[in-house]
Amino acid sequence: KWQCYDAYCRVCMSMGVNQILQGMSYYCICHTLVENHSPSTGYALILIFQCTTIGLAVLDLAGMTRHEIIAVQIVGLMPCMLTLWGIAHRKRVTGGLDPSEDYPLSPFSFLCQVLWLELWRRIASPSDDEAKLPRRFRQTLFLDVFHDANDFDPENRRQADEAIRGVFADEADDDGEEEII
């Protein structure tokens, strides 16, 4: 069925927006802390982008309480905050960070990122019903609202011909049948 493809396309777009905001957060960390040496601006921008990811998750997810959604997004917020904290409190040299400096929070950033992606994978897992759609996303709750495709069998030639005839009917032939374009 086409619904699975459509549903997971919507899920991918939702997660893609989340990843874009994560990428912008990391860009802000690099730009504000490393290049401009302004940690307060970095903290403010990270807070704005991460609050946006929480807001989008609240809008996108259904079937979960707000506390659960915020808990998942806090796990996603942790890599940026750990990276921000680690870079903000390290020694700098002219032109950037000191390459000989240790960054002990880096492994925890990667671990939190992996945990966050695993949580999102579990949230996007298919339902146990016949459709196998990711029912925790609001976008997928509105697919096939009239249930038109429930009894349609594309292997049944008569049903396929009727569907095509209904969509591509031009005008009646001399026999009284519709002509398919």
C-alpha cells in the first residue's frame, strides 16, 4: 500500500527538520564560541533552537504525554549542551581551539545523540495493525480518511479498470462505453 510510503515520508520530514535544527545548533556553537568568542550568544541561540525542537515534537507526536515528549527531546538537547559546555570552558589559541586540549565531554555527546536517535526510531516504529503505520505521528493519523483503499485490490483487473475509468474517462464511444485516454 502507498500509505506506508507516505507515512514514513512524513516521519522522515519531521525528523529531518529536527536534524536541521540540530545542525544549526552545532553551527552556532562553532560560530559563536570558536570564531567570535561569545558564549552568551551561543547559549541563547542553542536555547532557541532546542526549544523549537521541543515545540515541533509536541506538535508532531500523538499518543504520548507532553512529559514523555519533553523527556525524549531533553535527551536530544544534551549533545548540544554538552558540546557547548565543553567548548566554552576550554583554552583557546589564536584562530580557534587548542588542538592539544582534552574534551572529556565529547564521548557523552555522541552517546546522547545515539540514545536520542534510538528513542526516535522506537517512536517511529510501525503499529501492530495491518497498515503498519507509525501511529505516534500526527501526520499519519489523517491518511486515507475515507477508507477508500481498504477493499481495493490492485491485482483484480476489474477493480483496476474501474479505478482508471473513473479518473481518466474522456467521453462515451458509439457503443455507450467510456473511452480511456
